[in-house]
Amino acid sequence: MKAIVVTDRAAGTAGMRLVERPDPDTAGLASLEGANYGDVVVEVHASGFTGDELEWPSTWIDRLGRDRTPSIPGHEVAGVVTALSYGTAGLSVGQRVFGLTDWTRDGTLAEFVVVEARNLAPLPGDVDFTVGAGVAMTGLTAWQALFEHGHLGVGQSVLVHGAAGAVGSMATQLAREAGAYVIGTGRAAHRQLALDFGAQEFVDLENDALEDVGGVDLVFDVFGGAIGKRSAGLVRAEGMLVTVAGPPEARPANGRAIDFVVVSDRAQLSEIARRVKNGQLRTNIGQVATLDDAVAAFNPTERINGKTIIRVRR
């Protein structure tokens, strides 16, 4: 099978290469002796890639700390189940699915990938594979930030950093649907896009004073650094700062702060898919490229707003 691999951490995305790798051993997977219980083989139709994946230790080493290069990056997938491990239940061969793969195993920038069945959910037949791959990571991250960790409720206020970005736009839409008041942030050029996704106010981080926002019940931070520090001071008493940018460097004086790593969740994926199918949730896909053009797509000559999706099959 064709796959994108990385071997040199220092090279970043420029060190990606398109190579031939062996197909998954479907016969061994299905046998009692060779089974890794709970795994399925997915024929990849579309794949996503997160920009900082190559900084994650799990891209380069396994759970025991052993080198696992050349490794296949990408952990967002939409495709069709082609084989089941012995004893696997809940999915069937030929089923359309989407979700996330394990961080320490080869990923989805390939024609096939082996995934734990529990990390996948059915993808409705009228939802395109590129859309499925585009909402797997972004939708789950936003959902878990707002509801699982941030406990956002009706009538509360939320500050969403990067509201026009791939994750921020998901959070903006989900927060509005939940009945929250949404303040988005980002570059001046992204103001209208953030408002189109549902933000009721917008803060230009380059020209506006973030502190003028006043107090909010929840901050969802995707930036960290100085922005994350300043955001801690905006959290009201009993409020929450939730970040995916690593351990918070500052904490709210009378609230809480938490950083988290997204995990796949079938029930949450199903809720996201239902909203996409019903038109309640729009993806934010900046470009779609083929697997042959993936290396160039991940090394663009100009800034791309939104998610880059690799269409592996048509």
C-alpha cells in the first residue's frame, strides 16, 4: 500500500515521504492465533493530519519507549471496514466509519489502517468521507473541551480562541447550539468567518485589548503562551480555563484550569455525525489533496485557514 512516513523528527513535515508499505495482515488478524482483539482494518478514503503531530513523542516511540520509525502519521480517518479481528463486535465488514486511531500506532496517511473498533463510529451514507475525516479530531476536541471538561451550560459565556480555525469553528458552533454566548478571537482577517460560524463578538488579538472582554464562564484556549496567561484573568469565579496547548502557565484566581488530550469516543462521534448530517455543524476544510500530493499539501507556500484533508480514494 502507499503511505506517508516520517523518520527524522528535526525535519518536520519537510521530511515526509511517500513510500510503499505492506498491507495489513487481514488473514492473521482474523485468526484466533494472530488476533489483536478489538482491531479492524479500515480502507482509508480520507485522512486528516494535525500540524503538531510531529512534536508528539508518540509519533516516534511506542508505549515502551522504543523507536518505531519509519512511522505513518495522521490519526483522523474516514473509510470502510474491510476486515475484523477475531472476536470483534459492534462493526461489520463494508461499513462506513470515521474516528481516531491510537497515537502510538501507525496512522491514517495510508491506503489502509488498523484501528481499535471502539475508536470508530458509523458514518452516515450521505456524509462525504472528507467531511468525516474533517470533523473527527476537531469535533471531538471541541466537544470534550466544552462539555466534558468545561461543563458549559445554557446562558453561560465562553471565549473561544481561534474561532475561525479548524477546532475553534467547531467549538463556536457547538457552544451556540448549547445556548451559550460566544466570543471568538483570532486575526482581523478572520473576523467575518468567526461570526459566520456563530460567534456573537470577535476580538482581534493583534489590535484589540483582550482584557476588554471582561469576565467569562469558560475559556477554550488553543494557543497557550501569552494568550493563555492573559486568558486566565478573564475567568469568573467558579469558571474554567480549558486548554489543549499543554499545562496552563497561569490559572484563574477563583476558578479552575485543565489541559487535556482528546480521546476517541463512539457516542460523541455519533452525536457529531448526526449534527453534520442534519446541517447543524459545518466543517472547516481549507484544502483537499490526494495522497500523492500530501507532502506538498503539508508544506504549503502560503497560509491555509481550515483543515487540510487527504483524499486517499475517490
